[in-house]
Amino acid sequence: MIFPAGKDIRNLAAHPWTLCLFALNVAVYFLFIATAQINERAITMPEGKDLVVLGHIYTQYIREKTPQAWPTYQAIADRPSFHEMMGEKAIRNSAFVEAFTAGLFSPAVGDQIRVESLRKVLGDFRKHLESGVMYNFGVSEKKTGFEMISYQFVHYDLWHLLNNMVLLVLVGMMVEAWIGWVIMPLYFIAGWGGGLFHLKESAGNLPLVGASAAVTGLIGFLIVLKPKQVVRFFYFFSPFKGHYGYVFLPVWVLIPLTFLSDIVGWFSQFPLARESVGYTAHIGGWLVGGAVAVLTQSLTFNKYLISRPKKETRP
């Protein structure tokens, strides 16, 4: 892996606006999310044979309701794990979950006792989901108000928080060095743009949460604003000597590392699939961040807004 490390993380205190965003994310997680998740982990989801049966039901649903999408799935239908994968997709598809739990769609064949059992399990899952903190503070088809802001500070688990905070700190310090306090509205605007693009392209039954769209917006802003600026990157391939360290590269290297990888991830999804990675949210944040950078460069007062960062010192 490789990621930007233009500023020494020990200097975080010298970047108060980045520190503020970091502190808000961490505080929200430990004060509100971590406690609520203890109860939410009790939720029952289809697994094992039930998940495979649900996959068969979802396959029938796609063939009947959206036949134009079926050829894409048919190409891999002979894989041993196909129906298990389809079961996982079914849980994320809000249209299917609503139709199935309401009895508006029933498979033509199969064990009807197990089908009814699955209908109840999926219905309970939906009720539990909609009463949870993730759903009520995350972005989904039914949550598009203040959730467009609140979702930017909510994370599924500690690992999710840690990944996003590392990038927020490393990228945020570089961006703040150029635009100062403006990083705050940029963070919110990019996150809002990411949530909006996600709603348009990938919204499903599970809520979108996390700071990644906003952070990706900071990356998009950085790339468009200073594409040729040479900054320090940290690379790590293994703990052995020579397999990790620092390298100086232009900012535009972040394009294949972030934007293009999300584009590939987005287009590799199957029709009606709802992936756990918010590719569309990342892309939306990136585009909004880039657009803000273009606007900033066109403003007559940009020389007062954008400061020249101190030259990086190579170790």
C-alpha cells in the first residue's frame, strides 16, 4: 500500500481544523456509536443454508422483475458460491426486501415453510435495522435530510474509523496548509456531494456511513489544486527492510490510487448489487472536491485564500 504522508503526523496540533474534524469523528464514535453497536450486534440475518435459499429467491426476483439484468448474472451462475452471493445482494436491495417481506413477491417453487421463515427473519432484520443508529444517522433512500451531514461522522466499527482517520489526518494537514479554515466547509460539501451521488447511483437497504466521501473530496481538491506538487508518500509492502519507507512523488499519483480504483470498483458491480464499499460516494466526493478546487482557482482573491506551504524537507 502507498498513501500520502506530506506532513509529520506528530504536527497534528499545528493544524487545528484537521484536528477538529478528527476529534469530532472519534468523539461521535466512542460517545454514541460504539455503545449502540453492542445492542445492534444482536440482529439476526440469514446465513448458511438460509442465505443460499434467499439467493435462489432473489434470482427468481431478478429474472421476473428485471430480466434485462439477468444476462450479467447468468454468466457466473454456475459458480458454487453464486446463490450465497445472491443472498448477500438480496439483503442490500431495498426494493426486494420490501416486496418480499410484504408478501408482494413469492417464489414459484421451493420449500414454502423455509420461505415463510425467511420472510419473517428478513422482516425482523429490516425493523431492527430501521431502529438502529446507523440507519437513523446514515444516508439511505429514506434518509436524505440532516443525515447528509451526520453520516460523515458515523462509522460501522473501529477499523472503519481508523482507516478513515489515518487518511483524514494525512491528507487534511496538507490541504489545511494551503487553505486553512476553508477545509471545514470543504469537508462538509464534499461529503454532501458524495452522499448525493450515492443516492443517485447506488442507494440501497443498508445506510451509507463514514467520512471516506469527505476525505476523498479533500484528495480530489488537492489533486486539482496542485497536481504537480511533489509531496512525501509512505509505502509499505512488508515489514522487512527495504519494503517500506518514504518516496517523493507528484500529487497526481493519487488519481490512480483513489479515483480510478473507485471507478473500477463501481463498474465491476453487477446490476442491482449493493456493495459494502461506497464507491459512488467516493467518486461523488472526489468530483465535488475537484470542482471546488477549479472554482477556487478561478476566484480573483485566490491568492489570499491559498497559501504556499513550506517546502518539504527530505529525510
